[in-house]
Amino acid sequence: LMVGTPVGFYLLQRGWVDCEGYDLISYMTGKQGRESKVGKVHRKKRQQEQEPRIPKKTPEEVRAMLNEQIGLALSQGNLDVAVALHEKLSAQQPGCGWEREHLVAIIRGYLKSQQYEKASYFIRAHIDHFSENRFEMHVRLLKIMIQQQRPRKVLRYIKSMPLDYLSDPQKQELRKIAIHAKKQIKDGVLEVE
């Protein structure tokens, strides 16, 4: 009796003994039958057994599904939703980059809505990850800096570019941007970093 009573109470409290709530502890706490701890555990087990098992998706399926949702969000003009979906994809699959057409659509959308800071961030991402139209992306970024009146930053950026690998028309375009930046400096533009 001295050994069995404490062991019995311990087993009842842990819910390891099925008395269907008709034990002393359940009676004292007012939880009997289906409302008892054991009754709730059994009810939960039955519900889990009855629920259909959904097979887990492979990483490729998850990526395809989220890329489809990103494309849908972009087609509806929901740029922030598309970015959030990509962040979710990157969290689930580290190292998963942007699809180029999605990134270009986001850049165009932010430029169209005049959200230049966001556009600049994604232009830099495009420059870092894709070689296609890299020079055009550099020029867009420089033009945003000119528009935001950051001429010194423009000149530093142009100096950091590998000019030896550019064609003559590309160099000429950079010269025009540099002239515009120098004019802003001459006009006394104050640059806030």
C-alpha cells in the first residue's frame, strides 16, 4: 500500500493509466470521463489517426510552387508579396537565388512606382548574380544616384568599375554620367550619406 499508492498517483498524474477519468484525482479536480487528461489524450490520438496523411513535398516541388506564386504575385503587381515569398523560399532552401525574369520584373516595378531605394537593392542583386545586361544595370543604378543627388558616390562607383573591359559606347555613356555628377558637385549639391 505504501509503495503502490504513490506510484499509482504518479501514473495517474502523468496520464499513463487509463481510468477514463473515474479515479480519485480526476474526481477531486472535477475532470471526469472525456474531460480527463487521459480522455483528452485518447481523443487526440483518434483524431490524428483519422486525419489523412499529406506526403511531404520535395525541395524541388517547394521551389517550383513558390516560384509559381512569385510569378503570380508579380503579374498582379504585388512586388512586396513576391519579395516576401522569395525570402520564404531562401529560408527553406539556403542559397536559392532569384529567377532572372522575376528579379527584372521587381526592378521595373519599383522603378515605375518610384521606390528607388528598393529598386537599387535589387539592381545590385542583379549585378551580383547575373552577367546578362550587367552594364545596363550599372547605368540604371548610377542614374538613380544622380536623381538622388549623390554625385560623389556616382564618381566613386564609376572609378570602381573595370573600365578596360567596356566598349567605347559604354565608356562614352559613363563619361556623360560623370559629367552630370561633376556639374551637380559644381552647383553645390550637398550629399547626405
